[in-house]
Amino acid sequence: MEAVRSARRWWALGALVVSVLVVGLDGTVINVALPTLARELDADSTQLLWIGGGYLLTFSVAMLPVGRIGDRIGHRRVLTAGVALFGAASLAGAFTGSAGAVIAVRAAMGLGAAMIMPVSMALLPRIFPEQEVPRAIAVWTAAAALGMPAGPVIGGWLLNHFWWGSVFLFNVPVVAIALLAGALLLPADGPRDRARTVPFDWSGTVLGTAGTTALVYGTILVPAHGWTSPAVLAPLAAAALLLTLFLRRQRRAAEPLLDLELFTDRRFSWGTLTAVLGNFTVMGILFVVPQYLEAVQDYDALGTGLRVLPLIGGLMLSAALGEALVPRLGARTVVPAGLTLLAAGVLLGTRAAPDSGYGSTALWLAVVGVGFGLTVVPATSLVMAALPENRTGVGTSVLETLQQVGGVLGVAALGSLLNAGYLARIDVTALPAPAAAAARDSVTAAEAVAAELHDGALLSSAHTAFVHGMGTVLTASGAVALLAAGLAAAFLPKK
């Protein structure tokens, strides 16, 4: 397909957006269904952990080999297979009857998501001319981000009107639309002669998959066991060893999964780092803000999802701004400015109080969205510009893998900060031991105890403690954004 001459390129982008949106939705829609799954399927806490964790695990570990496979056999073929797998697993999940089956379904969906994300981004330079790629990246990014707040909205509505399987069944018609649109609109794959002459790096695949699995597995266990638990330290140590061996293997492989030569290009290396750090900051926000709105401000899942949308609005606004600013000022100016604005919005959020009105929250979320858009779109455009035509899958899979693994690590680390801040301020001295232990577990549990005991002081203490913990998380996220701004100003290429 000649990108410049194709009048259908924006429709083709729509096909990619639908595919990416369903992945973003599913990443968060399951969170609102966990209490229902615990009740309907008699799932214990460990099973609930792995209903979410199994998805993250397969999603994170499969992207590197998927990117290379896409470069070898064709990005559209891999994307179509991933969307079909995601839809088939969703259909199976809607009618499963046990928690173990739901975990298996979620793992299959994670694999499908890993096949969708990197190759859908890798298709953008084939569909659009160079000057339009940043705008396409902005739309793609907004679609991926929109799924995060929209997931709880849709999940909450479905659970209020239908049975729990509807949160899976909802994906099926969306997947059908994505498959039809992809078949009609996406460019056909060309021949892959190199795939027949260079052997696939199976050794690297095994080492990379095992190392990433150990890293993500250990991180997922942090909330339940803590960072110093042997159950966490053992897989993290194994991950360090396996990933070291993986990197050594990649230096020698004829066709590596992780092309280390890409990191010699400053556009790729520093563009990737700034995008990952910007994403880390926003993941911290999306981790704590929905809890603040629901547990402290007393909105339901639908109301919470709607009230996170100013962040998406800011992102869309900044996409238009960035398209005009980057050609004039350069990414080395725009990206640090975006990260600084992102940090300012986050640090403004640290002033939140239990009785703050929603207006102030909407304001700082919008500022964060603008800063995030001015960061991630130009940074991703730099990464894409550095990729040779025959290695776009490898490059985008590296970016997506680092962002996904960084997000998992970030949620674990920031979750620990949130818990520490909450425990430092919650006052349970007047409670019986069982009630005190329950109240210290989470702000939601404290609300349940306060309602049972009619204890207004405990409720106030729990809300104040959570806001304190949220402030700690936002301060750390803002510091990361400021660090990233300094690195971007120093090391991003001037042009």
C-alpha cells in the first residue's frame, strides 16, 4: 500500500484503534468484576490475584518474540491471529464455570493482547506517510489509554444489568468488527525472504520468556508477600540471571529478538526511556485516582470512570499541540516541557483532601493528560523514526514490553508506597484486634468496619490516611517525571 496515496488510511487506523481499544478495556474491566467472581465462582484471594496476574504475565512475556515473528511472517497476519485468539478466549470466558478456567482464559487473552499491541503500532509507518505518523501515533495512544478509565465504566454497567460473563462476552462483537475492518482496510503483508534464510532465535526466546516470566511473577506477588519475602526474592534473582544470559545471547544471535544495535541510535534509546518513564508516572495516577474517587469521594464504578476522562481529553488536546510544536521546536524541547507539565499536574494532585471537590481533580488530571501527550507522542515518533522498515516489529515490541513490565513494576512499587502511607496514618487504637486488622488492610475494608461499628472517627481516619498515601505515590510519580524531563533535555537529539 502506498501510504501517501491511500485515501483509506484513516479508516485503516480505525481498524487498528478498535483492536487496541479492546485490549485497553480488558486490562481494567476485570477489576470491577473480581468481587462478583469471588462470590459466583467461590474464588479465593490467590485465584483472584491470578485472574489479573495471569493476563499480565502472558501479555508481558510474549511481546518480544511476537515482534520478531511479525517482522518475519507479516504484521497483519500476526495481528489477525491475535485478535482472533482474544475473541475466542473471551467467548470461552463468558461461559466458564470455575475460577481455574477463568485464569486459563485470561492467560490466553493476555497472549492475544501481546500479539495485537506491538504489531498494530508497527503497521502505522506502512499506512501513513512520515509527516502523518505522529498524528496516527497520538490517536493510537489515546485509544490504548481510553480503555483504562472506560473499562470500569463498561464493566460496572454490564454487572449492574447482566451476569458476570457479560464482561467477557462484550469483547466478542468488538473483535468481530476489528477482524472485518482489518481484512478490508489493512495493507496486505509482503514476502519475507529473510525469514527463510535466517533461523529463528529459539534460545533467545526461551531465555527471554523465562526471565521476563520470573520478573513479572515475582512482582505480582509483592502486594501479598512484600518485597523481602523469599517468595518474591527467589523469582527476582532468577530473573536477573536469566535476563543477563538473554542479553548475552542477543549479542551473538543472527536475528535477535532484542536488537541491541537499535539502542545506539539516540532517537530509539532516549525516546524509549522517556516514553517508559512518562507511562510509569501515568500508571501511578491510574492506580490511585480511581481508588480515591470510589473509596474516598464515594462515586460508583461508572461515575469513577467518567471522572477520569479529563486525562484523556488533555491527551487528545496535546496531540494537536504537539503536531504543531515538534516540527518548530524539536522533540528535545517539547518532550521535556511535556514531562515538566506532567510533573506539575501530578504534584498539584498532592494537594487533594478527603473533602476536595471534583473540580480540582478534573483540573490536575487534564494537566497530566496534556503533559503525557506532549511526552509520549513525540517520544514514540522518535522511536518509530529510528526503526528500519524490516525491523519495526522488533522495535515496537521492545517499547511495548518495557512499558508493560515497567507498569507492572511501578504498580507494585507504588502500591507499597500507598500501603505504607495509609498504615502510617490510620488510627485503629480504639478498635478490637480483629476489627483493627481488617481496617488496616485497605481503605475499603476500613469503610466496611466503620459501617458495621457506626464509627465515624474510623471512617474519617481511613479517608485521611488513604489521601496521605496517595500523596506519597503522586510525589514519587512527579519526581520520576522531573527526572525524565532532565534526561530528555540532556540526551534527546536536537532535531
